[in-house]
Amino acid sequence: MKVRVVGGGLAGCEASYQLANRGIEVELYECKKVKRHAAFKTDLLGELICSNSLRSDNIENAVGLLKNEMRIFDSLIMKAADSTRVEAGSSLAVDRLAFSKYITETIRNHPNIKVIDEEVTDIDYDIPTIIAAGPLCEGDLSKAILKLCDKDYLYFYDAVSPIVEKSSIDFNHAYYKSRWEDDAKGDYINCPLTKEEFNIFYKEVINAKTIDVKEMDKEIYFEGCMPFEVMAKRGIKTLLFGPMKPVGLRYNGTMPYAVVQLRKDNAIDTLYNIVGFQTHLTFSEQKRVLSLIPALRNVNIVRYGVMHRNTYINSPKVLNEHYQSIKYPNIFFAGQISGVEGYVESAASGLYSALAMYQYLNDKEVKNLSASTMMGAMALYISNPSIEKLVPMNANFGIFECQDSYNKQNKKEVFINASTREINAYKEYLTCIKN
């Protein structure tokens, strides 16, 4: 048996790995070596475009519980992240280059995976396929997916944060600290501003020049990746309750009026990304505005923030609860194009769609995970037929539906136990399927 996987991002690599480890031959198509989107910087598989953080690693957090589920299934993305992590408090942040290299080497050296460095321009409905083309999908493949879906695409605009050289940060105006860790040095570099400094910064931000986005009919942003200048225009207090929130970041017994946080971006501790400062200001305006922050007065920006259009399908009208096309059963989707949001969520959808594909290939009725697991809850959310137009959503306990009884005090413990129990039972069930 052979499966075609389209796209070498987190979802496509995870799906390929899960299938290959179960004896399925995989042809993974990735076009970066022949046609690379401007948002990408390398030819590596599993490249991170935006943040280098996979968010909380605390199992009592929704995305932390999702990571736990993935680790039970020997997730490639989790192994890569755990092997290349950098200090980031309770978050799982990675050295982005080492992370992608780990994934690339694993995939390209797997005996059951053949990486084909070509662009896919059409969909063969007779070939079992997982489409994990990513939210930057464009061109002929985008048109083919639109035809398959028989529905209009949905989309939102996404932006990424600048990355700066640590050596150019002025530590006379910066300090290390992680939020809520009063007695620890912390893993974040914090750049405080006084009220006067913040007001000057705010005025310049809301009047700064932005890059024109071609073919933009309407700017639709995913709330978790909204450009900071767009946030600022919602009101002067918005940044103070968002990326510049000073709470938990006292220094020498004093609470700053505002703080800009920087998180380590590589293991050798030379690059830092500006947390929450995704932007589509022009490059010259980014340099000018950031220089108004005392600690970043002479900062060297090695990667400017950029903006790109993310595309996803209206999954409730197209997919069933295991990421399979309702109309074309050989075709599965995974990753952000399926309507999930976030690095971990995208990888998890690739994992789950691969397990569903594995059962489908073996002529088994596909067994679904319930909403008492985060993977199951996500799949059920994006395929809920009562949703008219899907809004991408990160993993959260609002879509989690635990069948076990619980109260406010033991809620998280019950959720964790229910999820772990069901995931382990599902894994055991899959081992009984003979390829």
C-alpha cells in the first residue's frame, strides 16, 4: 500500500512518519526546492515561519495535554521539539534551525518515505492522499483544492515577529525575568518603558506606514497572530493588556508601565524574537519604531516581520470527523489548511489523519477519538456540520467534553486521566491492525 502526502510542513511530516512507522510506503511531495514561498527561508522540512514557541508544556494546559497525547503516539514533531528545545520558562520553545534539521534528516532517511521535490498541481482522487499543503498553498494546487471542496475558501492574514541579535540589545535598559517567577532570573529578556516612553511609542506605531497587501479585499486576522499595530489602533490600552503587559515582571521592586519581551530563538543564545510583535509595517518603519524602545535603541534586526495570507477550507462542509473528504474518501486533509490553528494543533491533525488513513487502507471502520481527548475534540470541532463558517481555533478546554464526572477542584486531573486512558486504548487498538 502507498500513500501520497502533499506538503512537508509539520502536519505532512508527522503524517508521513506515522504511516511509514506502520509499514505504509509514503511519497511525500514538497516543492520548496523548485518553488519556494517568500515566507520560507530554507529548503528544510518542518520549517517554522512565525514564532519558535510551541506554547505551554504544562499538561494541565490544553495545548500541553495535546502534546502529551502526541508523545504517547511517538510523535516526530514532539521528539524534534524535545531534542532542540531552548529555555523559555514553562513554554516549549525550540532552536528553529536545529528543529527543522532534525525533522528533515528523520524523514529523508526513513526507509518507507520517498521525498519527491516537485510541485503538485492537481489531485488524483484514485490515490490515497493526505493534503497538508499548508496555509500558504497557492497556484494550481490551490485551484484543485477549491474544485475538490466545491466551496469557497476561507482565509485570514497572518504576520510574524522580527528577530534581533542579542549582542545589539542594551542591557542597561533590559533584564532577564519570566512572568510569575518572582525569585528566578527567568528566560525572557524584558525591555521596560516608562509611561512617557510608551505614549511616544504608541503614537508612532499607530501612524507608522504599513506594507500594501496585494489583492486584499478585507483584512481578516486570526486573533492570536494580529499585527501589533492593528492591536494598537483598537485603543491605547490594548497593547498594555496584550504583548506589552507588565504584570509579573517587576524589576528591583518596581512594576514598569509597559514591557517588551524577547524570547530566545536559537540554542547558542545569539538571536531573540520579539514576543507578540508580529507586524506588517515596512522594514524601515519597523527599525524606526523599535528603536524608540530604550533597550532596542541600536538593535540589529536579522529578520524583519512580514505578513502573509493563510488559506483554509470550510471544513464542516467538506470533511468528516477524521479529516477525510466526505465526497472523495481517498482524500484526507491535515494542518492549518484543514482549519486547525497553531503549530502543535497542525502536527496533531497530521498525526490523527494518518491514523485514520491507516485504518481506512486496511478496510477497517475508522475508529474516532472522542472529545474527551484534545485530538478528538479538535477533529470534532472542525467537522461540526452545524458550523456555517469555520473560525480557526487553538486547542482549548472549551471544546473538550469529558464524560467522567468532575468538579472545579479536580477538573484538570480528571481531564488528563480521561485523555490518557482513551489515547492509550486507541494506540492498543491500532497495534491489532495488520497491514
